Amino acid sequence: MAHIKDARKYAFYAILILTLAGAVGSLLRFALAYGMPAGWGEFANIRHAHSHTMFGWTILALMSIIWHRLPLYTGKPLPAGVRWQMAAATIFSLLQLAAFWPNGYGLTRIGSATMPLGAMSAGFAGLTWFWFMALYWKTTRHIRPRPLPLRLWDWAVVLLLLASLGAMSEPALLGMHIENNFIKHLFLHLFLDIFTSGWLLLAILGVIWARLSVQKAPVVWLPVASLALFSIPTFLLGMSPDLISPWMFWVASLSHLVASGLIAVHLWRLLQRHAELPLLVKFGLLGLLVQVVAGVIMLSPGIWAWGAGMLRIFYLHDMLLLWSSSALLGLLLAEFGNRFGVWRKWSDMLWMIGVGLMWLALLGGGFLQWLPVSGKALLVVAAWSSAIIVLAAAMMLKCFVPWAPSEK
């Protein structure tokens, strides 16, 4: 993985998975606007396929950059198991798309047997995450002192472990026939929100600071452990207001406010070095700014209760699409991509247009009752913007063809 060709290969696979996940998401968007084509499957099952594949893209992209960067800190080649771990992560990230599509978390008949293919594929994908965590600890445990990127990745891995335990709970609860709504949603959001607002946040910040540290290491204080710890209780805000007691809301809301302030410290320092950031990373920081603003807004129980229903989809897309996916694409292009001049500029521009339109359409959906537009119009905008996003991601694949020589 330390070799640029291996890293580019996995960057290619990651963006291929993004393209496929985006295509499935686009199908869902067109289904909402125009209706699901007959025989294509159940909407809920396809949604599971889309979301799990999106998680697969982000984690594979992060792993490829982290493994590529680690030898710079260890001074040693990566363990032999890294290639096997990355191969397994790639395979199971792809398999989730096919496994969830037919029946979601339900049973699928194969011959005379019935198996929960979706849950099984998610479980195997999760095992590759544990494999990554074990290899990361083995590779980095001896490094002293630990620079900022490593400290961010250390805590990101802790949060990934916590999120993974939440993910494992869903099939476990099914197996134990536990139907308690509070417990089910607690573990669901422990996974969803800690993964997006914890693991992805700290890991991507670590990758950005690792890139900037090559030119000039930051000499100012930046929050790491405090950011990770205050991020943990915020997953409660993702749960239904009917399931949360007042004291749970205030613990989560105040933690969110502090975490947002700590994010703002990173954001401010990154903006001071904006000239060194790739274009799509700067674009992604807009999504991070939304998280900072949300930390203040969420102090109002009424706004939180309203937003939990109307703006939940917008919030997830802000984190997973505008912030995480844009930043990761910018970092992958900067680290491993061939330049290809105009082609690269067009793909960047199309990505920003598509994501921007999607962001506005989903935000508009939350304020639909006050806007002079129809819900149908916003669904159509979201559908066609999703097609632009898929086109942009597909175009970016050309920059990562594993057998192409680097033009840097």
C-alpha cells in the first residue's frame, strides 16, 4: 500500500463503489419523483443497499489514504496483512449492494435454504473494519510522540469501534427477537451517528492535517480527545423525540454545542491555510460549517424535534455527501489522481453543481410549507442532481486507473 500504484488501485475501487452507490441513490431519487420501475425491487430494501454501500465507499477511501500515509510516521513498511484486509474490505463493500437489494435485512431464498444475506454481508464487511483497527494498532502502537494526524486517527478508530458495536447489534437483536423500540433505535443511531459525526469527522480531519503537515506542521493547539469525547453523546439527537427524555436531550444538545465549537477551531485553522487545500476539500468544508451552525440551533428542543423529522435526510446528506464524500474525493484526487487537465476540472465542477443542487433541494424539503415551490419540483431537482453526481464520480474514475502512470 505504500506504493503509489497500490494506493491508486484502491482509490479507484473506492470511487467505483461510490459511483455504484450513487447510481442506486439516483434510482431512489427518480423513484420518489416519477415512481419505481416495475420489477426493480422494494424501495426500503434498495435504500438499505444504497446506504451500506455509501458507508463502504467512505471507509475504503479513508483506509487507502491512512495506509498510504502511515509509513511516513512509522519509518517501516506496512504489515503484510494490509493487502488482504484491503482486498476483503473492497469485496464485502461491493457485495453489500447485491446482498441488500432483494430483501434488505430479511431472508433470501437460495435453493432450499433461506439466509439473511444483507445482515451477513454487513457482518462480514464489519469484520474487515475490526481487521483494520487491529492492524492500525499493531502498526502505530510504538510511535512516540504521536503527531496530530495520528492522534486524530487514534480517536477516530476508537469511535469506529463504538459505531461497529452499534452496527453489530441489529442482527443480534433480530436473532434474539428483541422488539424494544428504544433499544433498537439506540443502537441504530449509535452506529449511524457515531460513524458519520465521529469516525468520519476525525479520520478525515486527520487525513487533511497529514497532508498539510508535509508542508508545515500546525504549531497551534487543536482539539482531538475532547472533540471525540463530546461527539459521542450527540448520537442521541438522531433518535426520535418520542424516545428521548429531557435530560437525555440536554446532555446530547450541550455536548453537540461543545463539539461544534471544537470543530470550529479546526475549521478556522483550515481556512487560514485554504490555499493549500484541494478544491473539493474546500467545498466540503461548507458541509462542516453547517454542523457548527447546527450545534447552536439544536439548543432549542422545539427546533430539534421539528428538524428530527423534516431535516434528518438533509443532515445525513450534508455529512455523508457534501462534507465527507467531497473532502475524500478531493484528497484522493490530490494524493493519487492523474491530472488530466480539463477532464478533472469538468468532473470537479459537475460534482459541486450536483451536490449543491441536491443540498438545496433537500434543505428546501425541510422548509416546504414556507416555500413557493411544490414538493414534486424539489423531488425532480434532487433526482436530476443525483444523476449529475453519478456522472461526476464516474468521470473521476479515469484519474485513478490502476495501470495508468502518474502524471505528477
